[in-house]
Amino acid sequence: GRQGKGCVPRRVSAGPPPFRPAPRPMAAAMAVGAAHDLSHVPNLPGFGFRAKQRQHRRPQTFQMMNGVRVEQEEGVTFERPKFVTVQKALDQRRHGDTGKSIAAADYVEQGAARDCTQMPAWDALDRHVLRFYGHFKEAVVETNLENYRVRHCTILYYLEDDTLQITEKKQDNSGIPQGQLLRRHRLPKPEGGFLGWEDLRVGETIAMYGRVFQVCDCDPWTRSFYEAHGTAQGIGEPLEMDAFMRSQVKDDGPKGIPKTAERMYREVQMGGGHVNADMQQFLEWDRKVCRFYAVMDDLLTPQFERRPFEVLYFLADDTVQISEKYPHNCGRDTFPIFFRRAKLARGEAKLHGPMQQPKSKADFVHVSDFAVGEQCDLLGYRFFFYDADEFTRQYFEQELGTPLEPMFDVRLPERAVPRPATPPYTGYGTWEDSMGSVHALMPKPPKRDMVKLFGKAGQALRFTAQFKDPKPEDQDRLFVVSYFLSDDTISIHEPPQRNLGIVTGRYLEKAIHMNQMTGQLFQPGDLKPGQSFKVYNREFMVIDCDEYTRKHLEHGGNKRNFNLQAVLEKIRESMRQQYPLARDIFRKFDQDKDGVLTREEFMQVLHKWTFQVTDDEALVLMRHFDVHGDGQVGYNEFCDALLDEDYTQQMLKMKPPLNEEFDPAYAQRVQMREEERQEVERVRTAMRSIGQVVTMQGRMPIRLSKEFIHLTHKPTVTCDEICIAFANLGHSFDVEDVRRAVMHVLPGVDPEAVHYVDFVKAMTASFHDFSGKR
């Protein structure tokens, strides 16, 4: 490339030459002449070497700079590139398992001495900066409070191009230009040349453009740089401070400058004037408010009422504001301001005219007049202060030296609402129908117990009865009383008798009737043999019952003796006829689509084909399907119990017989499975509800983090604190649901020390793993 005047090309050694044919003697001599400096060799006849000219251009010594033709000269129009010596990187070649070759060994031996190389400074010293701390002084003539001002600055020396920069930290409302004091450039020295890194020493001064900078200290990297070059820096000195800086330092003594007559005189003489007491109070206590919570017993209303209030005392100007905290559905108008912010006079509220003397400061209420647990008369009303916020308690303890009492419980006991007595049952219609008009102005039809109606359908208790103290013509009359267990109805029928002379048949229609002797609806216990009952002013005596009724009354219910083996075969045949594929049959009864049949789902299978078996018999049938005995029926177990084998090694192979013995251990496993599924469903519900709040609202993670920071200074929170944080944001969750969510997303964590950052991240990441419906 083109080189300027005085530039010498840098010679770089390229290592041993590759193997090539030996050159001719003349070419070898020219190569030696080109590779060595022959300026000191005598110019003898016949032994001179003329270097081969490679470029035949004319040298250019003039150049246009800013429209002016100048002559190129090193140090004026250009600088020679700065090079530094650095260590070479280690050999990165890989030799593998064959070892080094002879050529590689020769190369290492020749190049071992060249362990350093030269690199340009802009590459080797890039972002290498020496940092010094210092200050300079400037005279102050506009005030007599100080004669000079000390300004702290930072001196930066860039090693890549030997430039220097000086900056000063900006201060708000300083009134002087700050920031970059000296732009980055090469700084000339008074004696000639430029300032180098050797000229910067801690404890010495540097004169720059009419200012004298005192170098006080440097950073650790700068000290290590100078120690590596053998010139260690001195011990750092503290930066000098002027009168204004010393006045800004806060000591542990009394706050503020003491008010003296000399100080006030100087302030007035300088035209500023001293700050009055009210202005000083405003500057120190602006936006600081003491908050008290109070109640007032309102005796003017027809019904006693305890009204809550909030009393605010503004420390900036000694004003008071009283606002009423309306409870929900209190019936009052929405005007919470009870007393607008103003100075509150002591005693009752009175109207003063313009001709009356103004009140002094002692006639107004002061914050020291308030205390927790005491009564205070304000505006003619008596307020009881029962609590204060945290700032108010700190203010009373630190500023006034009188700690406040703890909070008082002012809640009234729950008011007992008198309820009218339930009117007596008239006997017309059902009991639920009659109570519907008692509970609501517009009664609704009563709901029927479908489980009882379906489970006890067709079951009736029959009794034989006759009149108690009958007339002579009614002594031979017999009645059949039927009590239906499905809907608790009763009917009376008189069977026909020969030569009775009375029309027989239906005596009392089937309905819900009241036993006039007990005043309650009929129960099976009212119809036992030997007892009497009265219905519609007719008194009957129960004399007998059938065998079914007797067993029901003795054993608390009749147990049907089912042939469980026949029931099992009927279930298999009915399932085969339901759908052609076993897969469709299984999906029909697997309502939650989880791949297994639980006890509740298996009971629905039995109810579908009207098998009124007991719970123990249902478990016996379920255990036959559950081959593994894990408390639930899987799809493969269902297919094995329902279908026949495709290939058998014996003819007419039958299914294993049903074991009709009840197994308590299996019943316990089934119960455990049901509890596990219920807990899993609770965990899914908790994760879905909490995850929807955290994920679906964009700024909820940030708001949660702020709430946790307000609750505790630790990085961990408890489950109760998580509930409180959600409640503060308007979302209420149960503590157990929060505990389930925490243990699911952070397994093994202590519920009393949950890292809230990890909890929020885990809830956000696992929200989409739980669908709304399965």
C-alpha cells in the first residue's frame, strides 16, 4: 500500500521457509540482500547490491486538508502506528496418537525463542483505561460565605491512543456546568510533547489549560498496572471538601442548624431572610400524616349504632380531617367526610363572626391530645380511639417519647335476630310444601329425594289395624295400612268381608299424612303392632304386620339375598349387548375418562340394570373385576373379566368362579383410592383457580412480588402470607388450597418457607398443564 514520508515498513519474520528447489546464486544473493540491512557494508566494486524496485509511482508529499495544501510530515499530518509487544498464544495444534513429526520438532526448536509478538495498540490495549480521582479549586467571588469551591473529578487515561479525558459527576440544581470538563484528546505538556501514563502519579498535581488538578487516588486496576511496570503508585489521599460540602454532611447531633441571633441577622442582611416556624414545619413534615381509628356510639338514632371513623392529623400544618368508614349495606348516604380538613378547635363547634378575636395556637387540637384507648371530645361528639397505624406509633415513640397502647377490640356482639315460631302443620298437603310458604313469599315446589325414591322404589310396609274403642257395628272391620318407604306416604285400605253390610275399598288415599297423636308425619316406628295412631280424628290400633314388615322392623331393613354369580353373568351379558366393542362399553361407564372404574362408577353399572345390592356385595363383584386388587378396575382387567379368551388350550374353558367372601382389606384399599382421587381433584381445582389469577392477568406476578416485599423482608413467605397477598389484591383463597398448590409446583419445599419468586414462576409455567375440564 501507499506509505507516507518517513514511514518504514515493519519487518515480520514468517518462520522457516518451506521445502523448495535451491535458488540460483544470483537470486540467493538478492534474497540475502533483501533480508539483511546492507547499509554498513563497504561499497566495493563488484559487490554492490541494488534492491529491486517494486513500485514505480512518484512519492506524494502534499495533501489537501480543510481546503489547504499542506506538506505531509510525521507528527504533523499523521502519526506512526503504535505497536506493543505481547506474548504469543500457546500452540493449539493437535498431534493425536502418532506423536510429533521431525518437521514439527524442528519447527518447535526454531520458534521457541520467539515467544512474543507485536500487535497494534488499538487492538492489544482496547478498553484499557487508567482511572484516577482528583479535584481542583476555583475561586468564588459572588458570596462571602466561601472563598473557593472544590470540585471533584475523574481523570481517565486511554492506553490505546494515549488520550486523556476528565469528567465531573453532575449534581441536581448545582447551577454550574458539569459533566465532561475536558474532552478526550492527547494533552500537550508545557515543555513539549504529550502527556503519558508515566506522568500521572498519586499525590502530585497536573496543570491543564490553566487549571491545576490534584491527583488523590486511583482504582485497583490502575495500581496493578503500575506495579506490573515497576512503578507503584503512592497511598491514596481523601478528597478535599469545601465549606458547602461539609455543611451537607449529616452528623448524629441535633437535627438542623441551631437558630441563633447571629444566623438570623446574617440571613436577613443577605436578603434571603430566615425561614419562619410554619415554613420550617411544612418543609420537614410535608406529606406525613398520623392516622387514628376511632368509633362513636350514636345514641340519637332509634337503634343503638357504633359508627367507625378515621381521624387524620396532618403534621405539616396541624390540620385535622375526620372521615366516616361506612360498612357495607349500612343504609347511609355516601358522604364520608365528617369534618373537612382544617384546624380543629377544642370543645364544641361554634360559629365565630369576623369581629371576634382570632384564636391562639393553644386553642386548637394538637396531635399530643390523641392517644389509643382514650376518649376525646371533637366537635361536641365523643370519639374513642382504639388503634393507630404503624407510622403514627413510630412518631409517638420517637418524636414524642410516649408509646401508644395496643389495639382495643371494639366490635359489638352479634345481634340475635328474633325468628318467628314455625306455625303448626295443618295436615293439608305435604310438610315440605307447607314449609315453602314459611321460608319464602313466593314458594317453589319442593325437591324430591331422587336417591331415596330410586333406591327404595316398590318397598312398602303393610300392617293390619282396626278401630280403637269401636262402635258395635265397627268391631269386625279390619284395615290394611301401607307405608311406602320411597316417599314416606301412607294409605289405608279396607278389604272386602262377607255379610259386613259396609262398602269396603279405599279408606284413605295415598299421601303424606300427619299422626295426630304425635303431631309429626308418619314414621315406620309409629305403626308397630300394639301401638295406636290417629289420622283425621279416627284412632286405629295396629294388631299385626306381614313377614316382610316384621323383618324390616327387626333388622332395620330387608336384605335381599342375591345370587351374586347369577348377577355377574347377567352383567356380562348385558354389557355385551350394550355395544359391540368392549372399548365403547368401558367408555360408557368411565364418566371422568381417567381410564379406570371407581367404586362409584361401578355402583352406577349395577344401578343401570336395577341390582339393589348392598355396598359389601358391590365390593365383592368389583373385586372379581379387579384382578390386581388395587382398588380400581382398569381397562385390561375389564376386558379380561368381560370377554372370553381368543385361544384356549382346553375345551369349554370357563371363567373363574366368583369369590363371595367379603374382604375388609380390599374395602380399605378402595376407600384409600377414593380419598386419593378426591385429593387429586382438590389439587387440580386449586392449581386451576390460583394459576388463572397469576397467569391470565398480565401484571399479577409483579403485583404479587410487591405484596410479598411489603409483608416480609425475607425472600421466603408462608402459606398464610400468600393468602394475605392474594386477599390484598382482591382474590380470596383457602389456606389448604394454597398449600396444595405450593406442594405440587415445589415438591419437597417447606410450607413455612416458600421462595415466592420460584412459586410465581412455577405457577406461571404449570398453568397450561391443567385443563378446565377433563
